[in-house]
Amino acid sequence: MISFLLQSDSLEVLNELAQEAPAAPAQVVTTPVEMNESLFSLFTMGGPLMWVLLALSILAIYIIGRKWWIINHASKINPNFMNDIRDYMNEGKTQSAITLCRKYDNPVARMIETGIHRLGRPMADIQSAIDNIGNVEVARLEKGLPLLATIAGGAPMIGFLGTVMGMVQAFFNMSKAGANIDITLLSGGIYTAMLTTVGGLIVGIIAYFGYNWLTSKVSDLVYKMESSTMEFIDIVLQEPGEQA
């Protein structure tokens, strides 16, 4: 009987404790719409310079994608191309060699075609003509890269400018508040300072790595162009057969 009463008292105490205990906080589920709204609000807190950085990021990504496509297309060279040119030249079939060059739309083929058209002239003239076409092709490949380099260097500077503007805004609000300084007066300027710094660094990093990657791709292609030119000069210096 005593044990039954003790068990009853224990159950009553446990029930009272369970009723008095605070309810577990409900888990807050963040929907994609709320996340997008929070990201957009953070973006707008960065001030007008964030729109400038957004435009620069879009321009940088466009340049990287377009130049990658152009360089990748120009780098597609048939490994047997120069061997076929050598065979045609040794057999004296210059027109067949020109037709083969026109079949491929890449800088190497255009340089070799220019050299074939200059056959019969002094070797210095042939070399000069090929070099001129090569310079034009390299300039076309490098078009847009200086702008990408400018974005890589300028975006962090714009972010730093936003940082300075944000701190100036924060101190200006402090000076107007006098003795009644509130953290909310500083939050706007601090948001502008931090967010523009982050945005500028992100855009600058993307443009910087993209510029160096594309530059290395252009350097590889220029090496192929120079190698093909030297091989063509060796073919020209050989004794040609009868032209067909």
C-alpha cells in the first residue's frame, strides 16, 4: 500500500514537471522564396555599387565563356594536317594544299595558306607574310582579355570604395546622433562596407582566375602556331616536285 502511494505521488510530480517545462522550440523551415528574399535584401544593403559589381560579374562571365569557345574552336587542329601538307607540297600539288587549308577554320590553316600563296618569292617574304597573319590571329584571340584584366583589378577597388563610403556613412550617422548613439545607426553603413568588399573580391577573383586560364590557353595555341610555321618553312626549303 505504501509503495503504491509512493508511485502515485511520483507520477503526479512527473506530470506537474512536464506541464511546467517549456515547450520545445519549433524548427524554423526556410523556404527558397525566403532565402531569395534574404539574399536580395543583403544585396540591396550593399548600396548602389553592388549593381556596378553585378554588371561587372556578368561581363566577366560573358568574356570568359566567349573567349573559351573561340580559343577552343581555334585549337582544334587535325594532327595529320601538316603531314598532308607535306605530302601535297612534295608532290607539287599546291592547289590541293590550299584546298586542305580552307577546309579547316583555324589560325594554323590560315597561316599555312598564306605561306603557300607566297611560294616563289624570297623566303624572307614568305616568313614575313606568315608572321603578319599570325600576329593578326593572336590579336583576335587576345581581344577582350585586357578588359577582363581590368575587371580583375578594378572590382576589388570598387568594393574598397564601397567600404570607405559605408564607414563614412556610419560615422556621419554617429555624429548626427550625438550622445544618443544606437547600433541601428551604424548597421546601414557597416552593411555597405562589408557587402561591397565581399562583392568586389568575388568578382575580382572570378575575373583574375579566368584571365590567367585564358592566357595560358592562348599561349598553348601560339606555341602550336609557331611549331606549324617552322615545319612549313622546312617543307618549303625542301626540293619541290613538279607542280600539278
